[in-house]
Amino acid sequence: MSADVIAETERLRLRRLTADDAPFILELLNDPDFLRNIGDRGVRTEADARGYILDGPVASYERHGFGLYLVGVRRFPVPTSVSPSCRPGGAGATRSRRRKR
């Protein structure tokens, strides 16, 4: 398993985004459904997409140890989606911080 791979199953691979994923991110962020349901991120060129990746997910990996990940089918080298941030070690990344009474 590569250093960028976070998790693998028999069918799927979850890995860190890199600047090489700019074409995919450009297409994803400009998809009509993404724009309608999530919003316009102002990414119009591959250079914009590289900046989005480096300033967002990659910076989050360095700062927090986790970030937005790319999801792909292992048999095909083409990305299929992105996954929200999760902390290493588990899918239930967020924990409620309740005060003790």
C-alpha cells in the first residue's frame, strides 16, 4: 500500500489528494450537480484546481493529519469521488465533546 493510501477494501481505495488530481477536481467542482448542491468554489482551470488541492486538503493533511480524500475503484485508475475529512483510524471521525456534570 502506497504512503498516500489511507484504506483499501477488496473493491475501493481511499487515498490522499495530490496536485496530480487537478483534472479530476476541476471536473468535479464544475459538475452541475456539485454546483447546485454544494456550491461554486471558483475553480475554473487546472491551475485553480491545483491551488484548491494544495491550499485545502494537502494543507489539512500537514496541519491536522487528515483531510479530504479521493475514492477510487481499485481495478480502474480513474478517481470516482471524494470523501469528507476523517481522522486516521476510523470512520466515526467526529466525537462529541460533552461536559461532565
